[in-house]
Amino acid sequence: MRVTADRRDVVMWRNRALMVFDRVSVPVAVCDVYGAVLLANPAMAAECGTTPGRLRGREVLELFRPQEVTQVDRIAQALRLRHRSRYQVSVRWEAPGGGERYGELTADPVSDTVEETPALLVMLRVLGGREHRAEEPVRVGATEARILALLAGGATTARAARETGLTTDGVTYHLRRLSARWGAGNRTELVARAYALGVLTPGVWPPAPAAVPSDAAASEATAPAE
């Protein structure tokens, strides 16, 4: 009967501990000695944009990237020697809404006996972050996009001038302005940048511009008279 009562007490205190664990506002997880998550509270899961159950088995140092690998190496060595110190790792991670956060992971080895292989009680301290900012769309005028498409098809400056109704100086003006804006060193690089930035449509021959925003024509307003 005494054994049954002791077991009932253990279960009761375990359930109470889990209740407190779940309600703690600080992100906390229990990991094995290799860093795999065994248990995580909702606050920790929220930092990863998921639920506690989905964190189970994940590597904590994949979720939170160490800023200094040497920190992790020192901790691993200390754990192999069964040292019982508190360990701290500076980390960065992707915030659920985009952007990046940074903070500090604190790991405390815990076990019932000194001889037993410890688990790690891991707590996360959020120190700050940067919000995700959508990049401004690349805007080029219709004439510039047409010139880039012609160059991608192998046209010379003279042919690009004839096709667009510009002078050769006018074509050169647009190319110089685009090269300065994108940091392109030559025309081959300029065309490559145009594809990478979505100005030219990939997989199409002859080369063709992607859709040009209606207000992009304003970017050509300062072009010299031709």
C-alpha cells in the first residue's frame, strides 16, 4: 500500500510541475545531452512559430543558431566530462512573423544522481530583433526593359536604337544608368542582373520584358531628348 501511495504522490507532483512548466512565460525546454528537445513549453514553441508537440525531437541548435561555434564546442566537452555548470550560448533565430531575433540560451544540466547522464534544462532570453521588411520591387521603364531584352538577344547598340526609336546616345544613357543602379560592370552582367531581378522573363526566346509597372514610366522622365 505504501508503494502505491508513493507512486500516486510522484504522479501528482509531476502533473503539478508540468502545469507550472506550461504556464511559465519564459521560453523553456528540456533536452537530452545531445540537444534534442524532449519537452517544450508553449512560450518556447511560440518563438519557433509552432506547437510544443512539434518541437519534440528537433535539435535546439538548429532552431536557434549559435553565433559562436566555439561556445558549443566548449559546452559539449564539459558535458562529456560531466561538469555541472550553467552554460550560455548567444543565438539567432527566425521570428514567426519574419525577420530575425537574437538572444541567449542558458542550459543547466539536471539529473537525479551525479552518475546519471544529465538532461538539459534550456531557457531562452530574448534580447532583441529586426522586423522583416519586404524589398522594394525593381522598377524599370518600358524603354529600359525593351533595351535589356534586345541586348539579351544579342542586339548591338545601333540595332537597339533602331528598334526603340532612340539614338545610340539615348540607348547608352539608359544602359549607363542601369549599370550604375545595379552595380553591373559590363553588359553581360547587366543582362544577368535583369534576369535575376525579374525584369526579363526567364525561359522565353526571343528575350522579353516581364510586366512593367504602370508607374515605372516615370523613371524615364529624366532621359535626355532624343
